[in-house]
Amino acid sequence: MLRDALNDLITWKNKTNRKPLIIRGARQVGKTWLMKNFGKNHYAKCAYVNFDNNRRMMELFTADMAIPKIIQALEIETGIKITPKETLIIFDEVQEIPAALTSLKYFCENAPEFHIVAAGSLLGVALHPGTSFPVGKVEFLDLYPLSFREFLQATNNHSLIDLLEKKEFDLISTFKNEYTNLLKNYYYIGGMPEVVNNFVINNDFGQVREIQKTLLQAYEQDFSKHAPVEIVPRIRMIWNSIPAQLAKENKKFTYGTIKHGARAKDFELAIQWLIDCGLIYKVSRISKPNIPLNSYQDYSCFKIYVVDVGLLSALGNIDIKILLERNAIFEEFKGSLSEQYVLQQLVSHKINPFYWSADKAESEVDFVFQYQDKVFPIEVKASENLQSKSLKVYHAKYNPFIALRTSMSNYRRENWLLNIPLYCMSTIVFDDI
């Protein structure tokens, strides 16, 4: 299973001013596989250390930060002779030993010749008490579930990817049914690597849902294991309310949906904890689409999505039979699965989206994002009903460079509007718009 992030790792390896790299992401998005695959295919040797329940490493990093001693101990632990530039050193579950995280500072300052990649679920990394984080001494790479493009690659639909990347829109339209069926599968399966890999091998949607449910149970167990005990119940309430939040006509997150009389101040820490863990995306409202967008966000208005469209379908107990009902899955949760999908494709392009609504909430554009020196509005349509009233209001008010709409309709460009098929979103290059 190839991941686009491998290209980012190769770029990191070839840097002259390289720093230790930390790969961030939710549990089970494929961090360990990515690091090991990178080491196997791009280095002569790979020294892998898992810090989870590793008492020897705990004693080592607690006692000393001398690089020669650490290297010697890592060689004993892994049985690998570590050679600068030829060996990839992997620190996995690095959050379990905070001193190992701190040591990356000394590798950066005193031994930059060693290539080190570290990873750990954000459960514990971002909020670990007492950790001296090596600010400015490390680089970061965010890893997400497979994009739709990566899903097509994993399911051996290389010719369909080729058409998308070449933007052969006439031929893409010819194969619309194939793209649509695969996109329906992706909405149900999602992009969690274990789930996708199982589907590729077994082609069994029942097993897909079983694995998804197991992942969701593991996340809930992590709430109790890693979160401050006083906010665990609130984390659960937020997490379990997400399908109901997204099933509303107005998808703005409301605390009353969680519990009657609930207040923002009671849940802010719980929401931030889920964000830091990579389990949810918080998409804030902006009052006006000026650059930089984050200067115009309304902190009191936001929508919450989960890490993966397949996990959202599992959280919402979407029945497998929906895949047989033409394009019904695209409209489920009042189109929220489609919004979740589009959000993930934007994030895979390293884009941080917001949304816009008029002050009186009469009009709303699903996502607004900044790319280089331009701001793009994008409306998500779950069907081929292409009335775009809110987008027209936005266009009349702000006159954007181009307005984007993604739907099940074919690609077409008008004077002010570009319609992008939903199944093309993961391969759109915004420089070309």
C-alpha cells in the first residue's frame, strides 16, 4: 500500500539542513508502517525502537542525554550497527518516554548526521505533563487516512487515477459509473489502512464494519487511558454526539445537542483534547473571506467532523444496503458524509478550511480556504441538484477569483463557477484552477 507521504519523507531525507522528524496523526492511520517502509526502501539499515512498555529505554533516556551512549544503547536494543546517513533510526510511540522526545533536541544540535524519524499518537504527545518539547529542533509531518486517490491506488484502479491526474474530463465522464461506485465504497470503507487492506484482500463489507467498530472501541478506551480523568465523560459525550450534530440542517456544533443546558466552557478542554489527538477536525466560521482567513474566524461558531469518512459511517450505523440504493449514501446525514469526504481531500492537500455564513445565517458556504494569495469558496452538493443559492450570494458579495462547487455532475467551467466532480477532489491541483 503506497502512501503519498513517502514522497515527503524522501524530500526530508535529501535536505541538507534536516532536523529530526516527528510524524503526527491519530492512532491507526499508518505511522508505523510508513516509517518502516521508508527505512526498508530508502536506507541500507533501519533501527526500530518501540518505546511502549520499554523499561530499558526508559532507564536509558532518564539517566543520560549523551548521544554516543544513546547510539550505543540503540545498537544493543535493535541489533543494528547505526551508521550516520545509512541508517534510519525510528522512535515509535515516543510519547511513552518524554525524555526520548526531549533527546531530539540534542540530536539536532550535536549530531545532525543521524537520520531520526519519531512517531506517537497525539494521545499523550501534545498534552504530556512535564515534557520538555524540542521547539524549533524538529520537523513535522502530518499523516491522515488514505485519500480517495490513495484508495484507488490500493484497490488497483491505476488507469482511473491516470485519467484523473491527466484531467481527461471527457474520458472521466465516460467512466463516471466506475468512479461513482468506487466513491460509494470509499464513503463506507474510508481510508484507515487496516480497513482498506482487509477489504482489498477479502472484499467483505461485513469485515470492514467489524474492524471499524473495533477501532472506535479502541479510541474510546484511549479516552480513559490517556485523557485527564475529569474530562473523560465530556470527551465521550462530544464524540458520540457527532453523527447527530451533522444530521441537523444547520451543522453548526451546538452544546445543547450534547446535553440540555450544556455550556461551551464545560466542553472546551474536551474538544481541544480530541483535536490534539487527531480524532476530530474543527472547522470554524469566518465572518469575511479576507487574508489571512484565521484572523477572521468566529471562535463561537464551528462544525466538527471526525478523522475518517468510513468511521463516520460506522459511528452513524450506516447500513450496507445503502450502497445498493443508487447514490443515496452521498446524501446521508443531510450530505454530511460528502462534506466529511471533501474535508479529508482538502486536508490531504495540506489545506486548512473554514466555512462562511451570513450574519443572519440565511446563506452558508460549506468550506472556504486560502491557497497562496487567493481565497476559494467551495460548496458541496451530494446530488446533481445544482442550485447554488448560497454560493451566488457569496459571489455577489465578495466577487472571488473563482467559486468552486463539487457534486455528482460532470466537470464544467462557467464564467464565475467551476464544477468539480466529487470523485476528482483528491487529485485537483489548486495551482491549475
